[in-house]
Amino acid sequence: MGLRHTINGYKPTDIAKMLENDVFAHLVYCGYDVKIGQMNDLEVDFVCERGGEKCYSTFTYEIF
């Protein structure tokens, strides 16, 4: 995140992007192979696979 802030500057409005990046990093740390899932115009944030297990996860910072 420090490199991102150095290049783009810190923007408090990017909190959702920063948290999503943290979730991604944690999934990788836990040993998951993480990809982005997409079917037509729909997107799943993370498709995680580990040891024959597959899970789908969507992250959101705020729900209206």
C-alpha cells in the first residue's frame, strides 16, 4: 500500500480498494490460489482454491 500511496497519493475515498487488497493478501497468505471470477457482466471478487476446495467470495465495504 505504501508504494501505491507514493505513486497515486493517499485518498481516503479509496478505503474499499485498500481493504479489498488486504483481503486478497490474507487469502494468499492462507495458501489459496486466488483469481477474479467473471461470467458475462457479473463479477465475483475472489475465486479461491486450495487442496481441491473452491470458494467464491465478494467483498464490500459499505452496503446502502
